Amino acid sequence: MSAGVDHVAWPADVAARYRASGHWRGQTFGAWLTALAAAHSGRTAVVGERDGVTSRWTFAGLDERAHRIAAGLVDSGVRPGDRVVVQLPNVPEFLPVVFGLWRAGAWPVFALPAHRHSELRHFAEQAEAVAVITVDRHERHDHAGTARQVAADVPSVRDVLVVGSAEFADLAATAPRDLPDPDPSGVAFLQLSGGSTGLPKLIPRTHDDYLYSVRESARICALRPDSVYLAALPVAHNYPLSSPGVLGALHAGAATVLAPRPDADTAFRLIEAERVTISGVVPPLAAAWVQAAARTGHDLSSLEVLLVGGAKCGRELAERIGPALGCRLQQVFGMAEGLVCYTRLDDPDEVVLGTQGRPISLDDEIRVVDPDDPAAPSDAVVPDGATGALLTRGPYTIRGYFRAAAHNATAFTPDGFYRTGDLVRRTPTGHLEVVGRAKEQINRGGEKVAAEEVENHLMAHPDVLDAAVVAVPDAYLGERTCAYVVPAAGAAPTGAELRRFVRERGVAAFKVPDLVQVVGEFPVTGVGKTSKRELRAALAALAEKKG
Ligand code: OOB
């Protein structure tokens, strides 16, 4: 099953350079938390709710919980290098569980709360996970039940651990003890790619590389010990985890408040109650907060910075954020594979409103190349100001996906640049403006949908001969998904039927096509491939006719 190595390491000379410049410090997450707990022991590290009960833990309390869980995990048979799928919503236990796994040397595989059986099974199979850690129920979904189903289907999965259960309470009560510190240059966890082909790829991130991006993110976002970060988005995602996210807040000795839900009512209640200073949202959520701010009775005056990213924040929305919420906008353009760009807090308004920022590090190498035939890229560099495909390599950008040798051969250049699939323009100041996408992915308000993954689900339906999934512009989400379907001979599937079929295959709700168009045949390109460009044009024409 394992088509490729677990971790494509950086070349030795490059790694030596990153160490010499202090980017990589040879520190593990476990050792880092120990140091933070010593420096900030009595300060609040995390505030969060589960099942209506609020927990408020200090740095020392978090550290101790993580030590206990680590010892409990080791006693239950978790070994260094074991993979464990973690599917936790924004509950306070997220941090002690993840640091517990890190201290045990195990690798969390960060699933999102929206993922369902087919995705979780894929992560567990791909990673050969030994366990799944989740909650009992969340937003009306039986997560424990889904995890047990995954355990039944995937032979490597021995355990399902449910946060909040008696078994979890026992494990979390294990006497703490020192455990061997893992290799800081080794893999710490697996993140998920947004993906453009088939199922999501797993992204191996190391202690060294990730902690570098966390420290720099905390600095760039000006986090201080008295900052309060509101994690509004699902915290397992790279953005609220590290940009600057809960880990950036920890680094600064600041508190994190975990919002159980991202809606304005919940977020505004927490901003007022906890005197939140900074948060990060996706554009549709920013728009919802802007709208709600006009009629809220909550005091939002503590909010200093709102990060917006994950999808393009249009100019109009960008301009409304500061005035409506009484804070500074900071745009962020990042990816779980590595590269993160921020507008800086002292950038001129024109840059903050009109670009998606510049890279964290001077050692982030950026190449903007001719977006010619993606199947045979020339990788010819285009001049600043011209639109091109973004390639990048640097001290926290992976050199390869986990066990994906064939995919890596095209997703990276021979000299190790990651092909982001994003179309950008670079300004003379080195800021990037994201202008489009060359990858087969729909960015549904920050939630990424790989066209091929949904096409494969649709094609599993007996009445479907062929399927092509494309983005349709949407005023609120930026994009929604439209599935074009050619029925099998004599069949006439309806859109509602196909949507239900996809949902019942156990996929995240955000991947169920928003629109389904049943057509006689697909337009084709010169070489006979389905022309998604023409399908998108047909949608645009349809929208024009309606509008
Ligand atoms: C973040 O990470 P992912 O892995 O979910 O998605 C990465 C992709 C990028 O390649 C780009 O296509 C898109 O999301 N994206 C943006 C964007 N930020 C991300 N497109 C336009 N404008 C932006 N500001 O989404 C992520 C990871 C860390 C920090 C922030 C976002």
C-alpha cells in the first residue's frame, strides 16, 4: 500500500542552512510546551467548552494534562511513530490530547469535524493509523459511531478513544512521567491537503519546520502575553492551528479561547466575555461578522486584529472589515503544505486591502512561472506584475507528501519547489495577489473540494456515465460546486437523488455538490478531454441569462 517514503527530507545542505540561521532549533513540541509552562505557568493558556461546561486551564495545567495523557497513551500501547487519527472539534481537550500524542512520539493525523466515514477510513488506511481519538457527538453527528466503523473497516486501527468517556478520564489520570523526546527533525504530525486529485494527501510536518512557522507567525501578528486569540474555525486546520492560531498564542504566552461554533453570536459573546484581541476567519465568515456587527449589543472593543484568509478576500469586503469591527485587517494566504503569507500590521492600507501578503520568511523562495500546459510545465519565470503559477520552497514547506511517490513526481519540481496550483501576481514589494487557480479544486469559502474526489463518488452511481465537477461563482462563499453529469443509457437520475447518494457515501457535507446539471454529453478539448473551461463558461452564461 505504501507507495513511497513517509517523509521526503530536505537535502542535507539545505537543512544545515536552516539550522545555522536559527530557523530550526532542534526542539520538539513536547519540550517547547515544557519551556512555555515554566515561563508562563499561572497564566491562562486555554478556555473552551465541551457539553456546555467551560474549562479554563493555565499553562502549567495544560502541561500536566499533556504529560498524563502521554503516559496513558504509552501505557495503552501507543508507540513512537504510530499514527493516530484525531477528529476533535473545538473542545479544550484538543490541546492536551495533541501534546500528549507528541510527547508519546506518536503522529496526530488531523481530521476535520466535518469529515465522515469515507474520509476518515481513507486517512486511517493511508496512514495505517493505530487509533482514532474523537468525541461522542458533535453537531448532531455520532462521531464515536463513525470512528468505531472505521476501526471495524481498517485492520491497523486497534482503539477508539472518546474524549469525555470514562476510559478517557482513566487514561488522562495516569501518573505523569518523563518519556524519551522524539527526533525534532522527524515528522510530528500529518495534515491534510485540500487536494485536487482523488482523495486528500497527507502532509508530513516536522517539529523543527512547524515550530519555526509558529514562532514567526506569532511575531508577525504581534502576539503578546496579554493577547487573547479566538479560535473560531475548526482548530485542527492549519490556519487556526498555526497562523498564528492556538500554537502562536501559546508561543507568546497568550490565552486561546476555543469557540464551539464560528457564528457571530457565539464569537461576539466570547470576544466580549474574554476580551479577545485577535481572531482568524475565512471570507464568508468575515462577511457574516461584518453584517452582524451593525446590530450587535456585544462590546467588541477589545478586538485589535482580524485575520482573513483561506480563500480570496475581495476588495469590497476587505474595506468593510476595519470600520465594521473596529480592528485592523490582516490578510493571510497559506497552505497546509507550508508557505504562509501575511500582510504586515504596518503595511500601507493599499497593501493590506489589495494583496494577500508576503511570505513569513526571507528564506521562502517564490517562483512565479508561466501557467502554460500544466501537464508539461516549462516553469519559465514571468516578470513581476504578470500572472503566473506559484511555486515555492523553503524552511517550512514540505518536499513531498506522505507515501505518495507518483503524485510527488508532478506536485514538486525536480529541484524541490511545491506547485501550489495558485495563480498569483507579485508586486515589486514582494507581496502576492492571488488571482486564480490552476488546480482542479473548488474553494468553497475556504473549504477545499477536490473535483476528482466528488466525480469519483458520483461515478459510483449506476445511473451515471460520466461526471465533471466545476466551481460556480457565488456571492457569499466565493465559489460553490456544480456537478455536470452524463447519465448512463436510458437512465434519468435527478439532482436530489445524486446529492443524497454522495452524502450517503459518508463524505463531508461541504463536498456534496451544490448544483447538479444533467446533460447529454460534455464539451471536449482538442485532445478529447472534458473541457471544464467550457462547462464553467456554460454556467456563467446560465447565470447571466438568469440575472
Ligand atoms: C489554508 O490552507 P489549505 O491547505 O486549506 O488551502 C490552501 C489553499 C491555497 O493553495 C489557496 O488555493 C487557498 O487555499 N487560499 C487562498 C488564500 N488562503 C488560502 N486563496 C486566496 N486568498 C487567500 N488568502 O487555506 C490556509 C493555511 C494557513 C493559513 C491560512 C490559510
